[in-house]
Amino acid sequence: MAKFTKNERGDMPALNSNSMSDIVFTLLFFFMIISTMREATVIVKYDVPQASEIQKLERKSLASNIYIGVPLDPKFGTGSRIQLNDQLSEVSDIPAFIESERAARDEADRPFITTTLKCDKDTRMGDVTDVKQELRKSGALRIMYSASRRVKDSY
């Protein structure tokens, strides 16, 4: 009869990490595909007006958004407010916003930055004019209004 003996060394086999990088990159790719990039959390109501002649923005990555409308939360008031990034701001904060948007872009793209005004259709034009005057003082002369396509009238 054979005698069974216990191996005294008892070394653990080495962990095979050849496929570890494949697993990590597969997970990374999966999460990149299913996630969406958040631009800004809108805290003002904006129902864009309708327009008959609209044009799509070519490079959305070069657009800076300014939202103008009534705050969704009534504790911030019932009048039109300006939203820059994720916070309610005043007209005097626009030059700092424009400067930070320019600093965040590549130097070659800075002349092509377009400021998009996303205004509620019930916003007073005086508020929009104040924003446009501050943009002009800041040198942000490429301005675009956001609008939706007008539904054709059927007779």
C-alpha cells in the first residue's frame, strides 16, 4: 500500500494578473458608454420661444450657457433671475463667468466661444438687454438665443 504524506511546503500559487488589465479596461469602457456628462443643473424655469428660422450650433463644446427665468424654488423670488453654471447670480457676475469660461478653453478655441442665452419666453427684454450689455463689456460678442422650431400652422 502507498503511503500518503502531506506536503510541508504549502506555498500558495501566485495570482495570475494577466487578464486584470483587460477586466479593468472593460469596466472603464462600460462606464464611459453608459454615463452622460452633466452640463448644469437648471434651477430656473425656461421655456424657450419658437422660431421660424433656426440654425444648429456647430460645436456645442464651445458654447457657454446663461439661463434666464423664474427660479423653480419660490424661496429665491418670483422675478427673473440669471443662472451661471449651477448658481443664481447677478448681472455683475457675468464678466467673471466669461473670464472663467475662456480660461477653461484652449487658447486656439477662445475666439470661437459662443454664449448661448436660454431665456424663458416670458422674460422681460430689459433683463436680456442687461445681460447682453455685460457680455458686450466683457468682449463676448458671439451671442446666440436658444429657441425651438415653430410648428407649422395648418389651414
